[in-house]
Amino acid sequence: MPRNYVKPVVGWTCTYLPLEILEAGEIQPLRIIPSPSSEKADAYLDPNYCPYIKSVLGEALQKRYSSISGIVLINTCDGMRRLYDALRFYSPPSFCYLLDVPRVEGPIATSYFKERLKEFKEDVGSHFQIEIDSSKIRKAIQEANITRGLLRKASSFMSKANLLKLMAQGWETPRNSFNRKLEEIVKNQEKNHPPRNGPRVLLSGSLIEGSYIAELVEELEGEVIFADLCIGDRIGDAIPLDCEDPLDALSRAYLSKPPCARMWNLEKRIDYIRALIKREGAQGLIYQQMKFCDPYLYEAPALKAELDNMAIPFLPLELEYSGKAGGRTRTRVQAFLEMLDVP
């Protein structure tokens, strides 16, 4: 974040939050990516809780979020709801919000979500004493669509490790500045796609900053052809602005974007992975799952069964929220890639 940035900054944890609403109010969203330490939070939450959630609470208890103006959480899982309760009770930020996102698609869910977004917009406006109208939201969507388009272009020539690192910068950079940076990257590197001939793998799984796993694959001469992560290629397409109320567009687009494991329709999620594998020509799938991440632990057996039917090798990695790959992880990934590389 630029040192001279004076507008409100609001932290967030889940990509089902339409950042366009915050940006329409000239509020800078900041993705909460805490350091991998939860010693202080261990006294407040069960030891079997998601390490990401405990790390967020640990940093909040140590007042490391005192510089931001609030935090918005999503009902991603039961752990996130408990994080919301703990933050409000033990370390309340000036603005703490839990947005209820449906787990299903369809007209009823879309209508419900639109109402929740309307409430969110009004509560944000009331707290920060700003007006967020439809024209501002529409403009914010247009700017976010530019980001999505540029990231799609960048993904065609950047390695996935570098792309994930670039996207992480976007989570803390004002939208216009990030778009200018992306335009420069696309302009200068569009023809510099280095060929790779190693095993082609799809990277999928739960909320872990995945660049270090992608970097490990590339270091071992493999290629991550698609990063099916909430902080990766699962960014969704441009949001159509073909309706009068932009909240209609946001509610439809966010519920219908490529699904993660927190959504109810497991069959759709597996169909999505199957289509990715066929489209990208993946030879195997590396599945990173954070310890105690219930949605992805639930999904993994069904996904493995489908991949077995497709004769696609599956490597599950149960990882700590550490931001680095240990020796055991390196050995397993190396053995997996060597198996895929056998003629």
C-alpha cells in the first residue's frame, strides 16, 4: 500500500466479496494475508481450527491491523463465523462485517444475495459517511473488468508462480495503479513466453498463498498450467453490465463464478475440475489442502474418485499455513512429477 494512501482501507478474506462495492466508495480493499503464527490465538480458539483463521485472530490480538479501518468476512465456513465472533469480542475493529453469501445458485439465491449486497452497501456508506450509488458501482465494475481481462492476457505468457505473486500485489494496490502495472507487463512481455516441456499439472485446493507450491513445481521442471485457487486463476470472467441495477450484475456474477469447495454443489465443482483437465491437457493434479479446512477435506475423496476414473494422478498435500514448502513436501512433489514424466 502506498505510504501516502489516505483513503479508508478495509481488510477482506474471501473472493466472494464484491470488492467493487468498497471501491465504489473510494475504500481500498486489502486482502488479509497474516504471517503464519497463531500462538496468541491458540488460547481463544480450538487447536483443531484452520491455521489461517488462527493466524488472522493472532495478528488482530497483537494489534497488527490497527492501521486499517475495518474488516469484512464471509460465511465461508463455521471457522470464519467463529473468527467474526472472536474479533468482535476480543479485538473489535471499528468496522466488522459478516456478509452472508448463499452456497447455491439460481434466481432465489441471486435475489437473496442482491439484498445482502444492498444492506452491505448501505452499512458501508453509513459507517464511513460516504454515498455509494449505482453509477459509482458501475464504474468500479468496469475498472475491475479491465483487471480481469489483463490478468487473462498475462496468464497466457507468465509462469503461474510469477502470476500468483503478481496477483498478490494486486490485493494491496489501488485498482487504477494495478491496472497500469498490468498494462505495462502485458505490453512488454506478451511475446516472451518461455517454452516448457515438463509434466503439466493443475494446482487446486484451499486458501493458501500458492505461489510457493507453483514455484516448487517449476523448480522441479514441471509446469502449473492452471492455478484453481481463490488467489489464482479462479477470478471469473468480466461482469456483464446489461442490467439497470449493477447489484443485479454483481449478485449473478459472484454466485456463478468458478466455484470453490464452500459451495453446495459438489457435482458442479467436480465437473469444473474435469473440464479444466481436459481443456488444459493436465497430466496430474496437485491438491493443496490446509490442515482442518473442512470444505476441502470433504471435497477431496470425491474428487480423487473422479480423477481415478479419468486415470489422472492425484497428489494431496496437507499443508500448514506457512508460506514455504518443507523437505517432505518437496520430496513428494518431485516423485509425483517424475511419475508423470515416465513415457
